[in-house]
Amino acid sequence: MRDQRVRHRGGRDGGPAYGGARHGACTGWRPVRPRGTARVRARRSRRVRLRGVDTLIETETPPERAYLVGVEIPRSRLDGDDSLDELGSLVEAAGGIVAGRSLQARRTRDPNSYVGKGKAGEIGREVSRLRADIVICDDELKPSQQRTLEEITGVAVVDRSAVILDIFARHARSREGRIQVELAQLEYRLPRLTGRGKEMSRLGGGIGTRGPGESKLESDRQIIRKRIQDLRKQLDEVARQRERARGSRASEGMFLAAIVGYTNAGKSTLMNALAGSDVLVADQPFATLDPTTRRAALPSGATILLSDTVGFVNKLPPTLVAAFRATLEELADADLLVHVADVMHPNLHEHMRVVDETLASLGLEHRPRLVVLNQIDRLRGEEGEALREALAAEFPAAILVSARNGDGLDALRMRLAEAAAAGWKRVKKTLPYHAGALVQQIRTRGSLRSVDYEEAGIRIEADVPPELAAEIDSAIRRR
């Protein structure tokens, strides 16, 4: 089943492999950039005083060279090399390049230095040899572990959580998104500020410190706590606004399908294919941060709502899940969760498990769900056909599609139509002519089977949501 899947150790598809080396330079991993363009130098921000006024000046600096460090312990569900590959992709999305990496097999992670003092010294020598600017660890570090590693290696040290927060800071566009990212950053960084304000502020704005929180890291803990309180109040207001919007949408009785999945699985591409929309599509983690809702027409003639949500990832920072709870709670109002997974990813099952566990943490494990296996256009030849058959046998209720070329989308639309109509009522009524606008409502929100304009009124037979059936009865009573 996995014959077509190639595990790369050095970079993205087509890049040179590591050749099994777990410690050394990563000369093949380079950021993806448009053909014909020079390497884009990372744009940093620093705040300076100019005649008594705080001014934000953008400066260009070379991308940070990152050295990745991972610890593989027994019974890990995700292979250590695969996890470091993913961390490398996150680093690229944050504007850095991978200079090298080290993966150590241990029974447990060292409580003082994550990898042990001897290994930390070895990493420090490699960092110096490769001229790396920063060490990035694959697991969330305790403040004491971070300080110890910085003292031994002589460079800044951050962890996977900081990189993910950095990417979110890059992609936050809406006021809500920026509030949530800043809150998550400050809650993550607060325990790491003890006696280290200036060191942790890293005014150069490197990986793990970008975003609205970076200029506040030199403030004392009391000021930061006050800022966190203010952000939580703003987020509460955002939650109330979302609740009002959900109430308005619920009153219309429109079916809502929320698209969920691992980051970069093709959720936004599928959204665009189904709704004919132009949601941002990018081959990078967390390209979609702010939730987007669009209308999509079904074969029955009815219209449903599709919502594209932020992608999930392994080891998602708890502070980020908590800060984005107001956004993720939108999933609780969905009538159906459309779980999109990339069939060609070598860690397909692990990615699906991460999505399942994240949904369970939000109390959504029993929400109706439809699995959509994406990128079947890449299943070619006899091996591709064998893999397709194996997937169909393993996931008999799933829909296999290619969001890119449209394969399987008709079957997906039919399945969505069936799900939308599951709770509908069959009505046979005669509407008064003054309620003729309801006919268009039936076409949009339900399925109009027949309509006849008679002397006594408009005779209809339709399948409609309960809310619309109530509106029809109310119009007839007002005859």
C-alpha cells in the first residue's frame, strides 16, 4: 500500500536525501521559491526610538540558519525522522532555512537539557561548524531546558511550538486572528521571561519571536499579564459576535459543512472547487488561518454553507488551541465535518489520528463526519490502482477525490446533498400568493419537487429543513 510513497530525508519531493545520516549538514534542503527569482531575504521588523516616537522600521536580513534537534523515545507514534522533516517544513514556512539536524534515540527526554549534556555539547560544535543562527527542538521545552541549551550551544534556542506560533503571526490578517495569535504568544512566552527579558526579546525578530507580542517582551511580568487580560476581554467580545452570527445563520436553517484536516492537506483547494471561490491556496503550512465561509450549490438545487478552517498539526501548542477556541468552536455548529486527508502523504494515518484527537479535545468526536481522501490524481499506473483499491477497502465510507482536477467531486456533492437532506421534511402545501417569495427560499434552502400555480394558491411539494417547514406553516396560517 505504501510502495508509491517516498520518505525524503533532505527536503521536499525531488530534493536530495540525508542518506540515513542523523547528524550533519543539510545541504539539500532549501526554501521553495518561484522559478526565475532570487532567494528572498527574510524581512524582519525592529522598533526604534525616533525623536521620542516609537517607529517600526522594516529591515532586510538573511534568512536564519536553523539546526534541528529531535529526541526519539520508545513507542513514539511518529517516526523521529518524519517529525524532523515536518519541523523543517515549518521552519521554511517561518522564513528560515535548515542548516543541519540531529536525532537522538533516548529512553526519555533529559529533564535538564532535553538531549543530555554530552549531546548538547556535540550539537554546539555542529552549530558552530555549520554557522547556524538558532537551534530548534522538535518538542516543547521547559524554560530551564531552553536556558541550558542556550548556554551550551551559544545560540538562541526555541522549540516547535514557537515556530508554529511564528507562522500563525505571519498569516494572521483579521483583528480576531491577531488577537488570538498575540494572546497565544504571550501566554507561551511569559514563563520564559524570568530574568531574561532582553535576551528573549530578540529585537531582530527572528524565528519564534515574530508578531504582535515581540515588542512587549521587555516589559515586566505584571504588564504582560495585564495585556493578556485585555486580550482575553477582546476575545470574549469576539466570541459574543460569533455567537450572534451563528444565531443568525441558524435561523436561516442552512446546512453547514466544515472542512477540517491536517495542515496542507488540500482543504482550501477543495473549498474553491466546491464553492467556486478564491480562498488563498498555498503549498505551505497554515496558509488558511481566519475561517472562511462560502455558499455551494448541490445537485438537488439546494445551497449549503462550506467553512474552511485552520489546519491541525502534530504537537499543536496547547496555548494556541486555547487562544483559537473561539474560532474552533465554529466547528461545534457544523452539521457535518468534512475531514480532508492527503492520500499520498507517507504519514496519512498519523495525520488522521492527530485530526481525530484535536476534534476530540474540542468535544467533537461524535459529530457526523465524512472522510475525503484527496490527491487521487497522483495515483497512477498499476501501483496507483492497487493503492486506490486498498484505500477504498480501508475507508469504505470515504470519498476519493482530486480537488485539483475535479475527479470524484460529483460523488462528493451527492454525498453532501444526502447529508443535508437527512433531517428534512416532505411538505405538500398550498401557499397563498402573498407568500410567493417562499418558493425561491425552498429552491435555495431545500429541494422543490413540484410547483403548480392554481387559483387557490401555489401548490408545492418539497423537501425542506424543519425551520423552513415552520415558515411555510406560518405563512399559510396568515392567509
